[in-house]
Amino acid sequence: MPLEKPDWVPFGNFGTMSIPRGRKVERHFHDADEYWFIIGGRARISTEGEEHEVGAGDLVCTRMGDEHEIAEVYEDLLGVHILGELRGRRRRGHLITGRDPK
């Protein structure tokens, strides 16, 4: 049985991420803050209007509503993602500007 998040933990979602070399994650935003702890690999990301190269030991912090993406993965990217509590319209998932999910 998987471990469930206690009600008092202020995370909306969390888990591991594994993105293979050559793959991208399209530009999107969330109705929550998001954090990525990079464990391995290397990639070029964009968040809060700036590009960065990230690798093992880096922490990427993106505020609610800020668009971000993984533009290029140079070496298989491994990490942990944590999504804060949903706020505002409280929509789930990757939100794309110009598309209004139900």
C-alpha cells in the first residue's frame, strides 16, 4: 500500500521525475508553486522568464502562475518535484496559456 500524504502537509502533489535525453516539457504554469530537486543529469530550463542550465544538486523554484519549461535535456534528467497547495482557481495539472481547462 503506497504511503499517503497526511492532511497537514502543505503539498498538492509530489513525486519523482525522469526525463530522457532529447525530450522536452512544453511551456506551462500551475495554480501552485512548484519545486524541482535535480538529482542527476543536465538540462536547459526556462522559468520566470530566464533560462538556466541545471544539474545534480540544483533546486528550481517556480511561483504560481509563472510559465516554465524544460527546453532541452542534455543528459537523462532525474529529480523530485513538489507542487504546493493549489490556490486561485485551483486547477490541476499543466496549464497552457490560451487553453482554459475545465
